[in-house]
Amino acid sequence: MIKLHDKYFKPFISAKEIDTALERLAHEIHNDIGYEIPVFVGVLNGSFMVVSDFVKKYPSPCEVTFIKLASYEGVKSTEDIQRLIGLTQDLKGRTVVVLEDIIDTGNTLAEIHRIFKNEQVKALKIATLFYKPAAYKKDFKLHYVGIEIPNKFIVGFGLDYDGLGRNLPEVYQIKETQHMTNLVLFGPPGAGKGTQA
Ligand code: 5GP
Ligand code: MG
Ligand code: MG
């Protein structure tokens, strides 16, 4: 178990399982695209590890780039308007595969579709390492899904809790009930105060 800020997280998906899922995605995508050169687009910050590990497994030439969506400053956070950083390259006629860390409600995905609508791409495919089907509220097709997970908050492998946890090589799930007995298990032997080793 780990602690980030005020919350506890338990091991959920191992680095090996993630690796296997990315390997499968790389081959699925390559089988569909063939030897055309795709443009893989990572959505920062969360997808940096997904992209890095995924493209190493992609078995033929490809281009790799990143975009970042940032909320407009001074606009109420309830308004779903985002500013785009990146995407300087001409994508006309190209097969674009968006690489996401996680798809939850699908709001980010809706924004991505809006962004790519004017790019005259040949095809826009969506790939995500993690997907929460119980939280998804949109109709956009998810072409490639790594691992379906329940609607609970996770961290690690690029995903953060308030800035922390992105560097973890595996994924942890939030612990909703935090009994002292569990805390003792992971403290130094005999500590019994819930302090972290
Ligand atoms: P959506 O727009 O689909 O609701 O959510 C996408 C974004 O929300 C992700 O890129 C990620 O930043 C954040 N997110 C959604 N679910 C989780 C989660 O379980 N853990 C973390 N750390 N971030 C999440
Ligand atoms: Mg993301
Ligand atoms: Mg985040």
C-alpha cells in the first residue's frame, strides 16, 4: 500500500499486465493499419508513459507527437472549454491514432474529436490503455482498449493524484475504507501507529 497526500492506494495492475496490454494494442493497431505510416498522438500529461512504452512495441515506422489540453484561465471550471497546445503538424490525409492513458466520462475525448474535426485526417482512431465503462457517457467509438477497470480512482503509470504518482511503474487503486489494521501491516514491525516505512 502507498500513501499520496492524504489518500491510501493499494496495488491493482502490475507492470507486467500493463506491458502485455500495450504489446497487444501495438499489434492490433499494426494489423489494422498495415504499412501505412501512422501518426500517434499522445495526450499530455497522463499519456507520456503509455506513448513511450507503446511506440517501442510498434513494429514498423511511425510518427509520434503530443498535444496538451489546458483549461482557459479565467473561465469557470464548469464550462467545458479547453485550449490546445501542440498539433503544429499538417495531418491532412494521415491516419491518426490518439493514445490515451484513461477514458473515464469521455469529456476529454469529446474535446479531442472537436479538435481533429478540422484536420481533414484520413482516419481518426482512439486507443486507450485504461477504460472505465461504468463512467463513460459518450457515444464515440473506442477502437482499441487495453484494460477495462471499475469506476474507481487509480494512480501510477502516468496517472496522478494531485500531481503525485505519475512515476509509479504499476497502477494502484484508491482505498476507500482505511482501517488502522491495514496501515499497521505496512508500517515498520511493531510500530502500530500507521506511519509509513
Ligand atoms: P474523462 O475526460 O474521460 O472523464 O477523463 C479523462 C481524464 O481524467 C484523464 O486523462 C485523467 O487525467 C483523468 N482521470 C480519469 N479517471 C482517472 C483516474 O482513475 N485516475 C486518475 N489519476 N486520473 C483520472
Ligand atoms: Mg488522458
Ligand atoms: Mg490528473
